[in-house]
Amino acid sequence: MKKISFFLLALIIGLWQTGLAQSGIYITASGGWANQSKMPKTIQNKPVDIKHFPAVRLGVGYLHDINGIFGIGLEVARGWYRGTKYHLDAKQIKTFSSTYEFLAIFALHYSAIDYSIKIGGNRHTLNNFSVIVNDKKADETKIQPVVAAGINYNFNTHFALTAEYLHSFGSKIDNFADNSLRCPSINAVLVGVRVSFW
């Protein structure tokens, strides 16, 4: 009888904890400041104009709350990050980065605040890189690891304000004599909104 009572109590607690969990799909939109490091500093000894703003990121994800405290999930996002303007002869070459990001999410809930860590990778395209290095065969796209840390303030179960720091790790560009040429790493500070559907 004691074993059955213990089993029923454990089942009730388990169902109660599951009842507190809120799992579902969300969309997020954010913008802010980004820095792309390891870009070429000069091209043909011409001046460089570095831009940091605006950076824009749109994402969709699924978060599964294991209980009222912990959650895990997946997020897919598209990002656009301002880059560098190079003045070559009579023309200006503008570079910017665009990414497809695929991230695993680990969330911690505390009252109306969510803390999150995101780990994954992106498909990073540095537009006009082939023009900068004067090689039409230059590969403008690289796969890079990404980490992010964020905090959300939930006004209710459907709407939250978000703040996030995101970093993607740069990678060396292959097949160039200058080993310092890299697909840039990205450091971004973003604020935005999240809308949840659950």
C-alpha cells in the first residue's frame, strides 16, 4: 500500500510540474549594434569607413519548458550586420554580413525574467568579399560556430522584451597568400521583442 501511495504522489507531482510548463512556438525581432572584426584594414591603401549600426535579426523558435524553471529549445534566425565601406578608385564597395543561424537554447525562468544561453552555428556570407580581394572565385560564405546570452522580460505569457549578446567566431579564408584574411567574427548587442504562441 505504501508503494502505491508513493507512486500516486510522485505521479501527481509530476503532472503538476508538467502543468506549470509552457511550451510552444515563438517569433522574435531585434536590432542594435554589431562589430565585425578581422576585416581587411586597408585595400590598395584606400580609406576605410566602418559601420556598426544598424544590425537586424529575425528568428523563429520552439521552447519546451521541462518544468517551471528550466526549458530547452531550438531557434532558426536570419541576421543582417553592417560592415565596412571601402573607397576604391572612383567607386565605393560596401560589405555587409548576412547569416542563417541554427541554435540550441537553454533557458532558466525566474519570476517574469528568462535567462538564456544559445549555442550552435551559422552560415555566414560576407557580401562583396570577392570584390575586395579582387578574386571572383573567392568564397564569400563560411560556416561558423555561434554563442549567445540573453535575458527576456515577460509582460505576460505571449509578449516579452529581449536583450541579447551574440558572438560568431571568424574563420580563415582559404587559398589566399595573406593568411590574415578572415571571414569576420561578429559581436552584436541586440534588443527587441518576442511573441510566443502557447
